Amino acid sequence: MARPRLTHPPAHAIRELADGDGRLAVRVTPGARVEQIGIEQGRVQVKVRTKPEGGKANEAVLDLLAEALGVATSRLRLLRGATSREKLIQLPPD
């Protein structure tokens, strides 16, 4: 059975939550049943299926965000929170 196509918030809605320097605060839920990005109470929340082992969940978060923003994963950078659910990610300039 094929995985359903994910729907994300619009890229501009995600970018609006970044600060003036293009840093986006994200709350991550690893080991979730479904992968999704949501905006709740003015925060970006990312759920990934991957377990937080060896940085694999961080990679999954960056992959999912890159897809939602329409940029290459290599253009996103994890600034803070490698071992935390609260992460700070540097977005590329528009």
C-alpha cells in the first residue's frame, strides 16, 4: 500500500514564523504514526516516524521541512537542538 501524499502548510506560512535572521523554531515529535508539519499556536510542529537514534530523526525533520518549503535539504541547517525536541533551524534566504 502506497503512503498517502502529505499536505503541508504553505511555504509562506512556515517562513512567516521565522525570525528576522531566518531562524525557525520547531517542536519535533519523533516516532510518530504519521509524518506531518503543522502550525499550532504560532509554532511549527513536525512529526516524523523516525526514532531519535544517531541523528536520523533530525535528518527526517530537515527532509520534511525542505519538501514543504520547496528547497533542497542541503540548504537547511540545524543550529541548535540536536538532542532536544526543541530545534532551531536556519532557513535559506528567499
